[in-house]
Amino acid sequence: MTHSSGSSGSVKSGVIDFTAGSLGGVAVVYVGQPLDTVKVKMQTFPHLYKGMLDCLKVTLKNDGIVRGLYAGTTPAIMANVAENSVLFAAYGYCQKFVCHVTGTESVEQLSALSNASAGFLAAFFSSFTLCPTELIKCQLQAMREVNVQGTQTAIKISPLQLTQQIFRQYGIQGLFRGLVPTIMREMPGYFFFFGGYEGTRELLTKPGQSKDDIGFVRTMIAGAVGGLVLWTVIFPSDVIKSRIQISNQKQKFLQVGVDIVKKEGVLALYNGLKPTLVRTIPATAVLFVVYEYSKKFMHQWFGN
């Protein structure tokens, strides 16, 4: 795929990456939201559920599909669109930066390690869009459990009302609670995510074939591998981040981690890993297919 030279080409491919990432972000939420809700509930209130299926059943029984399993869908779409649009746009620019630093001629020739490094850098930028939206999503998903710990009534609250409430109570930094753990989770995570994805695409490419032409199913497999590697690596810091974001108190990342291990054992850092891995296979497969194919379509549509 040739890209038009100069800054206008760079802006155009940035906009295309941004749009393709947004579309991928929306697709991910509709595929993966129910299991994401289960993940957050199990990470934050592990003692309330016997396991993944129990948590699914209880949530369905108590709150149904829309209010229960799809709780926090609006902020999840906002979070995913915000993250993936910025992530993939930044990834495109970071790939060019890595080309420049390593003296590689084109983005297509970057190795899996170079792509992983571009993903590592891109994640720094996407963390700033992800942190506030994910904070709102986690709080909405665990709303019932948080309330049940205090009172018996579950309060219905919209994403916007919750945002305003946090903003009023804690100011702008309240929305960025968990930014450091978010960055600590995202940067190494996306190193493995893009490394796993690009590495798998390389492995699945037949001799003489370009990575862009491996087809639908192989792109999905590569996406799923990227997702599995990402979550396996970052899961403990994701558990810590969920706890910090739901607690509404200032807490140190490492301190929370140490406390969880002391009180609940090392395996508590992997609470909710099963629904996450089950969810990530279709979700990241869909993300990359939507991203790659909409990008291809837009490049053809707008001319190279």
C-alpha cells in the first residue's frame, strides 16, 4: 500500500487510522461488553461470585441484559473509540518515527519488534483519553456491588451525571485517578499487543505475499493472538487499576498490589482473567478486521 508523500499524505493517513480505529472500537464493545462487565465485577468483588458463569447468571437475573451485562456501554463505546482512534492514529505516526530512528524505508518493512515499540509509544498517548472514560465505565459496571456494600438500593445514574459528580467532588484530577496505573498497564501491554499481532501476521503470510493480503480469517487469528498476549501480560495491573478507580480514594499502585497479594493471595491478581480471555478472542479479532479493512477501503476510496 503506497501512501502519498508529504505532510498532507501524513495527515490523511492519520485521519484514516483515527477513523478506522474508531470503527474498530465500536465493534469491540458490542462483541465484548457483557464479558467485560463480568471481568470488572470479578476483579473488584471476587468474594461475591463463584466464577464467570455464576457472575453472568447473577447479573442477568438482577439487572437483565441492557442494564446488567451492557452496563456502562455508552462510556465503554466512548472509552474504546477514544482509545482506539488515538491509539491507531498515534501508532501510525509512531511507526513512521520508528522507521526514521531505525532507518527503515517504509512502515511495511518494519519488523515485529519495531512495530511492538511503536505500539509501546502510541499507548502513552492513548492512556490520556482512556483513563477518564474507563474510570466512569468501571464505576458504572460495579455500581450495584459498590451500593450493596453500603445500602441495598442500586441508584440509577447516567455516565454524564457520574462524570459531573466526580468532577464536582474531586475536580479534574478525580477523572484521572488511575492514570499512572493506566500508563503502566497500557505501554507494556501494547508492546505485546502490536508485537503479537504483527508477528502472527508475519508467520501466517505465505512466501511472496504481503501482510495486508493474508485475508479475513488470518487477520482475525493475528488479532486474537495480540489480544491474548496483551491481557495475559497486563492483567495484574488491570486488577489493581480497577480497584483504584472504584475505591474513590487516593491509593498508591504498588501498595494496592501488595495489599491484594497479602490479603487475597497472588491468584487474586488474576481474578476475572477467564472472561477476559474468552472475550478478547472475538473482540480483538473483530477490532483488527474492522480496522484493517476499513483502512484499506478508505485508502482506495480517497486515493493513495
